[in-house]
Amino acid sequence: MASPSTTPRDDEAHEGTHEQTREPESALETARRQLQHAAAHLDIDQNVVERLKHPKKVQEVTVPIERENGNVAVYTGYRAQHDSVRGPFKGGLRYHPDVTREECVGLGMWMTWKCAVMDIPFGGAKGGIAVNPKDLTDDEKEQLTRRFTDEIRAVIGPTKDIPAPDMGTDPQTMAWVMDAYSMQEGETIPGVVTGKPPIVGGSKGRDAAPGRSVAIIAREAIDYYGKDIGETSVAVQGFGSVGSNAAKLLDGWGANVVAVSDVNGGIYDANGLDTHTIPSHHEEPEAVMTHEAPETVTNDELLELDVDVLIPAAIGNVLTADNADDVVADVIIEGANGPTTTAASAIFAERDIPVIPDILANAGGVTVSYFEWLQDINRRAWSLDRVNDELETEMLAAWQNIREEFESRDVTWRDAAYIVALSRVAKAHETRGLWP
Ligand code: NAD
């Protein structure tokens, strides 16, 4: 399994051979390489690029809590704010033992591109605490979250920096952040975080949004490459929030979802699985293999199935130099964050296998987070239909923008997405100018 301290690789097809590429590299290394790579395609001020290689601010805090055994445990927390030229910082809070300052900076930079690709008026940030949340009781997690929120209170807020759930955190964690922040501010401020439970200002459709956006982009890619969705076979790795929602939607739109998997392995039916009867990770964790199916496959085999569309939607770094030559899917849609290593991206580029990047495909999450923030600051909840309609509109607009770059510059889809993102961020910087 990939280390969570590594993250999306980007296409480095023009930068040396696969053997020369060290895998995995850190989140920050990847983010800086991709920035430089995208900048090479654009006529932008090198000073702006230099500025974007660095975060605007990194807050490092100590988070002490009293454990249930009476001992005080002291954890380190971070909030790395990369860029806010287009709006308040936005990005997840991660609770994981491998959380580091550098990782938060790299992932925060990557959030800048994700928001820019979607044309959402937010910048990029990431934060977290170096802790294994499984070692804590619920009460200890709540205490940790409240204390951490207080430590970073000065740098977050609905117009400054809006955290969201990430690895090891969930809607309940966000409710605690909102409560701790609101108590100190003396008023209820739901817009300080997104990904909250709907009862305290969360948005309808937020949970399913990343999977929905993956399905929308897969549908557009299927159409772009001249296929009929009713005759398209799909394999999905991971049957959690992203994988199960994407699989069920594509199934509902007529695609033939032939394989799905969870951490234990996958099931395969050449005639198509009934995805709605397979338990998702949320409904029953790791139960895909309990579902009746003609054949089973390992997770490695699933990636190499002869399908039209492959959707890795579980973890990062599953498509690598070791298996990229054996992948025979016609199109890859990145559901997970960073499923394709730099070396694998280069191999797919050489083999003309299009890879639609994560920063577009799973951006439904941050997009509906933006809708949640709009609902919170306007104190007006949207219907699920409205959320889904607006998500569809935003995804199609982003797809169209990236498609134009892809066609006019003859670059990979990943490069096209980064070019769209960087040109928006760079233009905003050039227009606003450097202070003082
Ligand atoms: P999840 O926890 O809901 O589900 C993960 C699924 O992957 C489960 O079915 C699990 O069994 C399976 N899995 C875990 N390890 C595996 C392995 N080694 N091989 C195969 N399957 C494995 O997670 P999720 O929220 O669906 O997230 C999946 C990916 O999508 C992650 O990369 C995440 O960062 C990314 N993502 C999630 C969101 C979101 O809001 N949920 C948004 C954008 C991106």
C-alpha cells in the first residue's frame, strides 16, 4: 500500500526515462515539479512561478491532550496555507502518523491547482496532526480536535481558510471544529469548515460528490473517445465513497461495470455486475468479496483487465512503472488522489493511453464544499437536485476548458489541467501585483 506521505505523481513524459524517475517522491517534490512543468508551457512571469513554489504561511502548533489514563500526550499539528490570490485558503485536515510540514505544504499547493482548475474562488491549504486516530478514544479525538482548532483559530475562518475532512477525519470532526471555533468567536459560524453533517450546515450531496464527478468525467471521456456508454466496460478499484458512487452512477447510465474491488480483492462478471446490490465501504466495510459473482480477481489483476475504462478509486501509487505496460484499458480516470506515478504517467503517454487527472475527475468534493460554504454564508440550504445540477454544470465547464488546452497544445490531459490551473493563478497574481 502506498504511503500517505506521498501523493499524486504528474506526467513527466518530457523529463527523462522511467528508470531515471525515483518513485515515490514527496508531495512537495511532486507539486513543485508539476508547477515547473506546467509553467514551461505558459508565458508567465518567472517571479510568480518562484513565489508559487513556496507556501504563504505554515502554522505549526503543539496540541496537548490529557489521555484517559491520566497522562498528557503532546502532538504536533500544522496548517500550511499555500496561495490565496483567488480567494480564502481551502483544504483538508488529516490525522495520520505520517503528517509532516512538508507534506502539508505539497498537498496545500495541490489544492491551489484543484480549486483553480474548477474555477472555484478559493486558494489551497492543507493541515493535520501527526497522530494515529485509531489509538484515540472518541472523547480523546474530540479533545484533540477542539484544542487544535483553538491553536489555529487565528489563521482559519470563513473568509480566511476553510478546512474540510481528509484522511482520518470525518463530518463529526468538522462539527467539533465548527463548534470550537464558534464558541470562541461567540456566534455560530458554520462557514468555517465544510464536510459537516447536514444538521449543522453540511450540504446535501457532499458525500457522493467526488464519485459523482468521477462518473461525469468518465461519461464525457467515453463520449470524447467515440464510444457509446451502453457498450462500455468499466473496472473500478476501491468501493468506498468515490468508487461505489462512481460505479453506481455509470451503471445507472448504462455502462457495463464488470469489476469492482476493495482492500481484500475484487469480483468480476463479463456481463456486468449489479453494482447497487454490492455493499459499499460505508454500508459494510470490506465486504465486496462476499457478493456473489462468477469470478474473483486480485487488485493487481483488476488494473490489468481488458476494459474500456479503468477507474482506480482506492489509494495512491497503484499504477507504477512495474504494471503500466500491462494496463490495457483504453482510458484511465483517476478517482483516487495520485493513483498514477510519474513513471507510469510517462509510460501511458508513450502508449497513448489517456489519463484524466484526479485534480479534475474527483474535484466534485471540493466543488460541493464550495456549495456548502455558499449555503452557510447565505444561511440557505440547497436541494439535492440543485447541488447535483450545479455540480454537473461546473464539471462540464472544467472539462470543456481542459479539453480546449488538450486539443490546442497537444499535451496530456494532466498537463492540460495544470496549464488551466496555473494560468488562472498566475494571471490573478500578475493582475493583483506584489505587495508592497
Ligand atoms: P473510502 O475509505 O470510502 O474507501 C476506500 C476503498 O478502497 C474501500 O473500498 C477500501 O476497501 C479500498 N481499499 C483500501 N485499500 C485498498 C488497496 N490497497 N487496494 C484496493 N482497495 C483498497 O475512501 P474514499 O473516500 O472513497 O477515497 C478513495 C480515494 O479517493 C482516496 O485516494 C481519497 O484521497 C480520494 N478522494 C476522496 C474524496 C472524498 O471526499 N471521499 C475526495 C477526493 C479524493
